[in-house]
Amino acid sequence: MTFSRRDFLARSLAASALAFAPFERLAAAVRFRSEPFQLGVASGEPAADGFVLWTRVAPEPFEPGQLGTTVFELEWEVATDRDFGRIAASGTAFARPHLAHAVHVEVGGLAPASEYFYRFRLGRYESPVGRAVTAPAAGAPAESLRFGISSCAHYEQGFFAAYRHMAADGLDLMLALGDYIYEGSWGARRVRLFDVFDAVTLDDYRRRYCQYRTDPDLQAAHAACPWLVTWDDHEVANDYVGFTSEHELCGGEQVRESFPARRAAAYKAWFEHMPVRPSRLLPGGAIRLWGTVDWGSLARFYLLDTRQFRSPQACNPPPTEMRCDSVAGRKLRPGGTGGGGRVDPAEPACKAALEDPSRTFLGEEQERWLDGAFGDSRARWNLLAQAVMFAPLIEGSRESPRVRTDNWSGYPAARERLLGSLARHRVANPVVLTGDVHAFAVNEVENARGQLQAAEFVASSIAAETTNLAAQQPLNPRMVYQDSEHSGYVRFDVAPVRLRADIVGIADMRDPRSGRETLASFELVPGDPRPRRL
């Protein structure tokens, strides 16, 4: 028998995937004190022929060493019915200790535009059942798409009733736009407590995700439909960009030296708990997050990474005297040279720094990729999924205006490059999807010449103290709506002839059984970027 080079490589990769490191051992028999699927199941990154399935073997989620170096072989099944009478795909996957026994399965060979159900088995144990869908075939017409966007879930500040309602909405997709977890403990009124005050180490971040993933409403939302995920800052640390910490000079060189290790730990824990393709984890601890997901000819999603490759924020004051907490420098106090601030955009030195064209929000490689993705899009609706406010946001007062340097207002040249790319490629019906600010907003996005180019929908928090945008609305005439009182999410119904956005508010985020209401609804029609209130 002879093998082609392709066959040889395929068999070599398969053999390496089955090989075990010297310190690992395959479980011979499986028996746990508790059910091993304590963190639920999830799916993500739907394509026309499949999706990613996720789970993690964690019978004692807060005892990370309990499973030791054992490797577990799981079975997975995908069916067209919830009772698993019609199996469409099945296989095995290994849960390995170096990834906290998380499993990422890339399922292929399925029918496009179809609903499926999935589950995992480990010995006599069976996981909860999840629901997933495939996208329509490339370029195929699609009559509808229902998705929701969420952001900013602080475990201590509120319960996750918003996730419960999203799970009941019959969504095709959910988009998490950042701050899926919070690394730090803060807030005036806490309804529950983190078990680790500040996440710094890999074990800290893993424990943080365990606390989130044991929440029943979050588990229900993950099991209800596939997720697309991007991140903001709190998956690592407040206002970080690249390898620059908010506390860059705390304790001399201490933070400068330790922050890359903290970021690598946070990224690894993020990957271990997200339903993303294994190829997204790169050598050296980086994550390739950006990419596109097409929904036939109806819509294209652009997942953007607005943290990993960004230039540091401009106009920061000189470092001041500050102290680190006495416990190994783990709790860092404000005062370093990193992080964002609110600055006068007309002050000459700051104006020059803000407008420096060499500063980037996405990084050069991601900018080039995005320009190319705009150029080959034939979608009816083009949806940019990213973390922070894209439209200009003026704060302060008319006499003393300020801009926040951590959002796109602190990078006006980078924003103009993106808007210029949209215009140059005549991208159809662009819509920006945003989180971060703990308030709802609907913005008309115009370029520096005052030309209206896109609409922006900003989701409030799933659970976090609200931000007062009401005071800023008079300074921002292109902000056509804001709600600073409710947590919640935005639900979208997309069709070829219109896009509808419903602003869904949670009555009381501190009540786990809280109800919801539709606060406002907006509509876009093709060719007109002005959101019209219904």
C-alpha cells in the first residue's frame, strides 16, 4: 500500500493527537464523586456543514488538582432529534489535563441551515443536551436570522436573568461582545461573592470561569444555540491593551514584568472555557480571535479583537506615586501610565497624540484582513461584532468636553480608516454591534466629514452597575436613543428587506427570577443607515 503526501500528513497528525505526553495516563475506569459535566455544554462558530462542541470534565470544579494527569476519552453524538433517534454524526474526543480537561470538537459533514442536538458521554455519565444550528450554504438565500448580543456580566453585582430570557428567545446565534467574566471584585451592592478576590494566575482565572459556568441561567443560554465570542478588557484586566497594563508602573518594574504572564494565563483560561475552534489557540499563548461567519447571502459577521493588538491609550498623565497591595502585589491601585482616561481632545499636545495616524485599534494585520473581508463580502447585512463604543462619544460639558481614550474616540485615525474601507468597498448595510458601557444606546455613525455610514446598537450589561449616558446625550446628537437604567440585551430579527432590533431590559438584575420588557424597537432598511424607532 502506498500513501500520498496528504495521506501521510493526515495520518501523522492523527497519530500525534492520540499520543500521550509522558506524564499523562488514559483513564481505565471512570467513577467520580459527582457528575463530571458540572459546567454544562456549549456550541459555537456555526458553519454551513457543522459547528464546534464544547464541554469540560469537572466533577469537582473548584478542586483543579482532583483529576490529576488523567486523560479521559469522551464520546459525542449529534442528532436531528432531541431523543437521539436519528444520529447525524458521532465520534470520540480526549479531555487532557493541560487544558483543564476541556474538550473542543469540530463537527463537520452536516446539512446546511438545519437544527441539531448534541451530547457527550463519559463512561456511565451523560451530559445535558444542547441545541445547535448550521448556517445556510455559502451564498444561499436565507429569509431570516434571529440573534442576540450580550456584554458585561459581573457575577457579584447581579444574577443572570438576562441569559435565561435569551435562552428562551429561540435564537439562531448569541454574540458575546466582551467582559464575559470580570477579573476583579468591586461594586457597592453585591448579591454573591467571588471565591478569588482578583484573578491573576491561571488557577485564579479557571476558578472564575467555574463560578460563572455553574450558573444555571448561563448554562441554559449556552445550551440553547451556538455562540460567537469576542472579548474586551475584563477577561484579563481593566483597560489593558496589548502587553500594557492599566498599572504599568506599579511597584517599579513589577507589573511590566508580570503582566505578560497574567495575560497568557487569562487567554488560556478563556480558550479552555469558550466554544471556539482549537486552531484559535496559537503557540506562545496568543489567540487568533478575529474572523468572519456567513449566514448564506443574508448576513456576514465580522468578529473583531479590539484589545490584543491595540496601541496604548493616548494622553495619559505622568505616573504618580502608588502602592500595591501587601499580598504579593495582587491588588493594584490606580495611578500607573497605562489604561484609559477622559481628556480634552482640543488640548494641543493631546490632540496631536490622539490623531497620530500610526496608532492602531486593531493592529496592522487585522486591519488588512478586515479590508479584504469587506472587499469580498456579498452579504445583504454586514455586522461588526466588537467590544467598545464606535461612534464618537463626547462627555463632560459643552464648556469642557472630554473624550474617553479607551474607546474608538481615543483612536480617531483608526476609526476613519475603518469607515474609509467600508466606503471604498461599498459594503452593504454595515451595522456595528457593541457592549462595554453598561447602558443601552443606538447611534448613527458618521465619518469625519459628517457623512452617515452605519448604525450602532449598544447592549447594556447582563449584570453590572449602570453608566449614566443620559447626561451625555445632549452632547451627542447622533445618539438617537439611550437607556441608563436597565441591564439586559439586544435581540435582532434579520430579513432581506429589514433588520429589527429590540432593546430588552431586565426589571431587576438583583432578582434571579426577574422579568423583562421590550424598552424600545428600531428598524433598518437596506440602503438607509438611519435607525427608525418603531
